[in-house]
Amino acid sequence: MTRAVSLHVTGVVQGVGYRPFVYNLARRLGITGWVRNASDGVWCLAEGEPAVLSAFERALRDEAPPMAVVESVVAEEVDAEGATEFVIVASRAEEGAMTLVSPDIATCDACQAELFDPTDRRYRYPFINCTNCGPRFTIIDDVPYDRPMTTMRDFPMCPECAAEYGDPADRRFHAQPDACFICGPRLYLNGVDDAPTDWAWCPEVGTSPRPHRDREAERTRSDAILEAAATLLRGGGILAMKGLGGFQLACDATNEGAVARLRDRKRRWGKPFAVMMPTLDLASAYCAISPDESQLLTSPAAPIVLLRVRGEGIGGGRMRVPQPAEDVGLFAAVRRGLSEQATPADALAHPLAPSLAPGLAELGVMLPYTPLHHLLLSALGIPLVMTSGNLSEEPIATGNAEALDRLGQIADAVLLHDREIRSRYDDSVARVVSSGTELVRRARGFAPFPLKLPFTSDVDILALGPEQKNTVTLLTGEYAFVSQHIGDMENAETFAAFERTIELYERLFRVRPGIVAYDLHPEYLSTKHALRLGLPAVGVQHHHAHVAGVAAEHGIDGSFIGVALDGTGYGPDGTIWGGEVLLATLGGFERLARLSLMPMPGGAA
């Protein structure tokens, strides 16, 4: 007996290949009906035998794609429509509905293999992606997640890409950022002498109709740009390059002169730099890496991981790298041509620059996570400093014109592309501890996926964060959407990014705050902004916010003792607190102990 069910699937089910998965699952089980994206998740109508429909419902959760996070599957019996096949139908926006949005995902193994396969039509294409990897949050304007709702709307697919997009058996079936040399984004390079005129980016790029492109000519042009960028880096230059969520500044991490120049130009004189290693094997030659750290480095989030440096550390003399127990693979030496190969001993002869992280036993290390990174790092074969594209304390640049203006005095050349970045997105920073992964900075690969709370709120809340290392949070129901890292609220650019982030999160997640929460410090820009919104406002003590946030992250909803040693915060008594021991709940606290008071001249007093 045939029956029909309507199924509503919630969670991270858009931008992760979920509709193609449902389509193929239904076809395999002989189910008819349809599947579509909506702004509150994914909806299916399934018609078939009862036992088959039960298996289908279980598989929607149990066999979901690797990047999907299924929160719920709700089934309701409905009248059959008499469907004769199973199809993907047009997406639908639901008024006031909320769905989760996938973070950006590091290049998957299958795309990496195609990237370096001379027989593949996307061989060496810097923007290769599929349903399992590539840009997501950084290109989305609104939900449902479909190409017209992203910055890929500017790139109509060529016939070959369109055929893949429509083929249920293809890995790029309904992959919204799908593109190739003929129809997709392309590289540009500004600042290189005697370069061909079509290398330079200009404001009209990306907005005018694209002439027919020849694949081999485009590949040759792209490779020439990458070779010029690699030559610049090999010679000790500084390169600004457009990444997933903003520009990055890169230089040879084994060249002390290059690192020192970058510190001086960026005005970052003390903080450590992160390093991107070409391979995990090479990273292991410089740093001790545990199995858990290796898994985190190579995960879909691919964050910066804080690792213990081998030998004497960095600073106070050059690091001495021991010979590895096994071959770390072939890679290009620091000052050789792109076509020459080197041995592991060549790399070990080039210790990391002492000023990368002076005097520290740990180094922030990441692996290539975009096709552009893979191409550049494979050409060079050396570690690169990979730091945010900005002056110290400013937000990272995201637009091409903005980067040429703001980074032109820092970088010797600027490597750009014409895919627009919608959301600013720093690299996440993580550390492996005994209890698991500890996030030091939550951004690329993690945001905007929410924290699930140990309670449900009956009112939407906007929390505006502190003055330094700002993030904002939107709370709706049982979810807390913690934004990506925004930064220090010291300048107009950061404050503008703060306002844009709030607007984007409210739009994407259909949140209409009824309450705003703010830090007690009366001079914080975030506090002043909260009090201008005209909403009921609740002040939260700085250190209580810290310990309550940790408690909520771990699902604690009763009383607990919280110790906050992060720095100073404004107290309810009008003094500056710091070093607090609190007996707390999520909603309040009692101060049990503190560090001794000390005089503090200046604005923080």
C-alpha cells in the first residue's frame, strides 16, 4: 500500500550536498516525490511503501553527507500527490523561518586530486570546489542557499559546469559555487613590473559580460600569475593575496629579513605570526604533532593549530630542526626555480625566522585550505607567514579596491580574484587539550554554526560583546549564533564591520531581537550602540559573561564556580575588576574572591 509523508529536516543541511543526497537516496529506494531547500531547512515529499518510507526517514539522519549536521527529522503523513518520479524542486523562502548556514570548508581530497591531475579540465584551477568543500558562509547573501543568493550569481555556468550541476551522479550536483576556467572567477595580479595588461584588476572586472574564454589560454595565464607571485615570495617579497574571507599577507617564513619587513610595515611588532606549511610532513619536521593535532590540522575546518616547536624554539637564536625519521617529501628549495626539486635536507637547512614568534615554545600552524593556497605552496615548498591583510588592530580587507588602497604600502604586490567576499572571515585558532579541542578564536570553519544551549529562550536576544576581540551573539530558541571574530573596536572600519555582521546574522537567521545585552563599561562603543537601539537593555558584568559563556558551551545550567583570569572588566561597583572567582549561574553571580586592587592611571581607571 502506497502512502505519503512530508519530512522537514533541520540543521546544517544547505550548502553541504544534502539535496543531492536525498535525491539519490530516494531514487535508490524507489521513492517518488520531491525535495527542496527552504529558509527553515529542507523539505521532502516522499511516496512509497510504508517500510521503504521508514527506511528513507532513518537514512535522512544516519546516512547524511559528511559535512551535514542533522538536528531533527519531523515526519507527517499527508495525502499522496501521485508523483511518478523524484525531483529537486525550486527553493522557497519561509517568512520568519530559520535555517543553519554551513561554514566554509577546506578543499576536499577529491578536489585536490583533480587540481593536480593534468587530464582533468580543472587542472590547476584556483577555485575548484564541489558539494563537499569550498566557500559557503563567505559568499551567501540570504537563504535559501542557492546560487542566485550568493556572490556566484555573477558567474553564469558554462555548458560543462551546468551539465555537472544537473547530473545526480556527479559530485558537483547542485554545488552552488561550481565553476571552471571558462566560466568562473579568475586571478589578477597588481604591482608586478612589465606584467601583461590583463593581469591587473580594475573596478569593471566581474561586472561586465565575460567574453568566450579558451581553457588552455586561461590556464596558461593563471599559471603565469602564480609563478610571478611565487617568484616574488622566493625573493623575499611580501604578497597580499585574496583568500576566502579576506586578504592575507604572506612572506617566506624562513627569511628573517622578509618577516622583519612585514612586521614593520604591518606595525605588528610583538605578536606572533601564523605559518602555513605546504604539507603535514613538513609541519612535522618543524613542530611536534600529536595524532589529535594532525586530525585537527587536516579537518574540514582546517584552523590554525598551536603546536610545540621542536628543538630550541623560536627567538633567542635560530631554531634547530632535527632530521625527521622519515622522508618529508620533495619540495622546491627557497631560492630555486619552480621546476627544480629539492630534498628534505634542503628544507631543514632553512630554519624558521627567529622573529616569527620570539621566545615562544608554540607556533600557530595551518595547512593550505583553498585551491589557491595549494597551488602557491606546492610551487614554493616552503613555509609561508600567512597573516591577516590589515594594519595592526584594523579589520582585514575584503574588497579589491579596498585592498589596493589599504595594503598597497605593506605588500609588494597584490594577488586578487573577482569573486566577491560577502562576509569577513579570519582564520580560526585552536589548541588541543586533554578535554578535546579548545578554540582560541572562532571564525573560519566554525562560525556561523551555533552553540546549542541547555535551555530555550522565549525571546530573541542580541548580545554585543566587549571593546576588544569583539564578537556578537544572537540567541533564538535553543541556539546561540556566535559571530566570527570581529576585532578591536578602535576604528571606524571595525565598527562598520560590527554593524554589518549584526545585520547579516539577523537576516540569515531570521532573528528579531527583543532584548539587547551589553557590557557594563559605559565607554565601550558596543555599550553605547546597545543603548541607542531602543530595545530593553540588560547590562552584563564582563567576567560573568566569560564564565557563563563557558558554562553554556558545556551544557551547564545550574550553579558553578567560575574563575576568570583574562584581564580587566568594569564592575557593578564602578571599579575595574580582574582576576575573579565567582559563584555563578547563567543568570547571576556572587563574587567570592578577587586579586588585590591596584592603582590604574588613565582611561581604564
